[in-house]
Amino acid sequence: MKVLANDGISQSGIDALEAGGFEVITTKVAQEQLENYINENQVDVILVRSATKVRKDLIDACESLKIIGRGGVGMDNIDVDYARNKGLHVINTPAASSSSVAELVFAHLFGGVRFLYDANRNMPLDGDQKFKELKKAYAGGRELRGKTIGIIGFGRIGQEVAKIALGCGMRVLASDMFVEEANVTVDFYDGQKVTFTIKSEPISEVLKQSDFITLHVPAQKDYVIGKSELAMMKDGAALINAARGGVIDEDALLAALESGKLSFAALDTFEAEPTPPVKVLMNSSISLSPHIGAATKEAQDRIGTELASQIIEILKPA
């Protein structure tokens, strides 16, 4: 049986699949050539991340497909219900990348409160000539300890964010339409642990009370954070999106940054991905990364082995 890992897979995933009797193909096939490639090679399983789309037309055209796998959480690039109604298995790895995404949130957050997103742009240009001026410009940093973080979307990733925040001494507020409360356990290196019960609150209260807002929601038809939501936030607050592009109105965000309503923002995902507008990329108050929330070696190893185990369990080749 053949597995096409069109957006890549970790070596640990390849090893597990090959040990289970599968042939793994890691050739990157262009979207418009996928149908022919799958049919010519009689591919049984296609694995994707966010780049490759598996829509109705591809599903209908490729009768050899038995499994569609998504290396990650969101499956908005796959017509999931349609595929399942056609008898295909659709799998993903919802827990594998949670810690990696949460750590990226705090990478942006730590960098944001100390202006690193801007200092790293200006120090190479002017550090040798304007060192004292830059030192003064970036001298008004803030500590995270004692501040309030608002987490919108309190599933696996949101709860991982909460664990780090609690470890940093932050107050945690959460809002989720489906999670009323969650027990969040912070594990320490020596086996000690502390459990906190965090109850979901109305999004309006989270916006009003938080010093920092981070989003962990699936793709939406409408903005989660638009002009009216930004207006509810504290003056000088900050906003982080490591979830999905399109959940923040980026034009409204730019206006809030330019007016001083927000102190900074951090974006790992974008409305117009993979071609974000220059006005977003060049804004000096935005910390940027190119959709790398799950892109750690540890997460990719977990994703690869979890996908492999699910595929082997479903198909069980002789």
C-alpha cells in the first residue's frame, strides 16, 4: 500500500509506516497534478498539512484513496464530511502540536513586551551609530508576572497556553463556546504538579480584563476579533494569533496599532496566507512568523508517529 506525504512527514513517521508494510512517497506534487499522480500510482493514503487541499473533485476523481490524513489540528483544507460520506477515513493529530504552538505564543509574548520584534529590525541597521537612542527607545518594557492573559478558544492548545501562563505567574481568563471549565495541571520537572480549575467566561469580559489576548479557535466564517472587539480591549493591550488566518480583521488591527489602542500584535497566521499584505509585514508594531506554530522537531515527530499508528490500525496490511 502507498502513502503520499504531500506536505512532508517526519523520518520517525516514515520509519513507522515502512515497518508496518507501507511504501511512503515524499514527492511534493503540485495541487493541479495531484489527481493524475494519485491515480497513476494507485495511492491509498494522502497526508497533508495546510498547503495541500483535498476537496470534493479530488475525492471523486481518486477511487484508490482510503485515508486522508492531516498532520495537525484544523482540517479546513479538507472536505471532511464529504470524504467520510464517501467511505474514506479522515484522520488528524489534534494533540501532537499543542505544546509547540503554546511555546510560540510565549516566544512572541516575551519578545513583544521587550520590543524584540522591533529591536531585531533596528539594531542591525543603527545599533553601531544609535545605540544609546535605541536603548532609550526600548527601555520601557513590561514583565508578564502578575498580568492577565485572555485565551479565546480553550481546547488543547488554549490549555497548554494556560499552563505556561500559570507557570509565569499570570492570571488566566478563558472563553470557549464548548468548554465550560477545564482542569489545567502544571507539571514540574521533579514530578510535582499543581491543578487549577479555569471556568469559561463571556468573550466580552475576557477582552475587557486582559492585558494580552491570544486566539486558539478554528477557521471561522466571520472575524472573531473585529473593530468592536478591539474597542473593548484595554488600552495598551496586545493581541496574538497563532490559530488561523481570517479570525482577526487585519485592517482593524492595523488601525488599533496605529492609534495606540494596542501596544503590539503578533501574527503567525494571516488572512491572505501565503501572501500577506506588505502593510501588515512592514508594520513596526507586529511580531511576525510564517505559520510555524507546529514546526518543531518534537511536534513533527509526534505528528508522524501518530499518523502512522492510525493508518496502520485502519488498514493493517498483511
